[in-house]
Amino acid sequence: MSNRPDFSQYLVHFTSDRSPYGKGTEINIDGFSEMNAYDKLLSILSERKIYASLMPWTGSQAVCFTECPWSSLIEHTNNYSPYGIGFQKDYVFSRHGGPVYYIRADEYNKQQEWHEHIKPFLTPFCPAYAPKIVKDCLDGKICDYSHEREWRVPHDFPFDIEKISFIILNTYEDMAKFPKEYKDVIGRDNFILMENYKKIEELWPVHLL
């Protein structure tokens, strides 16, 4: 299937200023949890690895990616950060990755025990419009991450730097100070700057209609 406005052959892992989720998350880099999103991206490139963190609800470890469409990119970066690393789907799939299973909360609770290989991909689905009987399955909580169009890898994600499809940065300043060794390998034309995208949206706000 070719790329379309609502579908892409690429996935992005966004970093965040927040600490990795879950007290049991073990990232073997001193100070990683305290790094800002930009420095975490540099650390990932240095280590050639994205470390898994604990997933809500199941407690399984995984690395998260998104296939959110271009039209939703600004909102998505607002939730995480304007720093990300992109790969082709087939490369992520070859590392045991796949789409997340969004399962209705009432169906989620009917399964007494999930297989250990399935748990990292599970997320209960309980949107705001769900009836009370479904919300009660999650103690009244709302759980709707379907807009993230998430993929996960159920363990750490080591990668070859030559397999990076693109890097997302925030500003020209980020690009200017980005280590030359990475720009040389990844290719300067494979860097996407969010400030350019935001300027386009300001001048031609087609995605805000």
C-alpha cells in the first residue's frame, strides 16, 4: 500500500521531558530520566537503542511508536515533544513490532489471563461516549488512545543508524547544534523541523478547519 494522507509506511518514536513510565522501568543510562526530550534523542542515537518502558494497564515493557498522519503531527508533538526518530514499518515489524490492540474495556475484562507475548500490545478502549456499564469495567476511568495509532515493540529496540528514515527536531537552532556525525550518516535532507511545519500551518491553516 502506498503512502496516503491518512496512512504512511513510517513510524515515529517521540521523546519526552517526562520520566519513563513505571517505577520498574530500567534504562541503563545514568541520568536518562532527568534528561530533556532533546538530550534523550541524542542519548538514543549514541546508544543505538530505544529502551523499553512499562506500559499502563498491563505492566509489560515495550517501545512505543506512532503512525499519526501528517495533519495531526502538531497536536501529537504537543503531547510529547517536537523531537522524534522515524523508521520504516517493515524495519520495526522485523524487530517484533506491530499495531496496538485497542480492546473494549468490557471485553478486556472478560479475559482472565493474557498470553505474555500479547500483553505488551494491549490497551483497553473506553472512550468518553462509552456507557456507564463499560466505564465501570475500568472503575469509571476513560481510556482512549486510539488517536495515537500506536505500534509497539515488546522489548528494547536496538537499531542500525543507517536504518533511520528521518529525525524530527524543533528549530533551526536544534539542527545547527546537532552532532555532525549524525547529520552526515542520516543525511541533512532527512531532518524535519517543526517550526517550518508550524509556519506553514500559520500561513495555510488547512488542517485547522
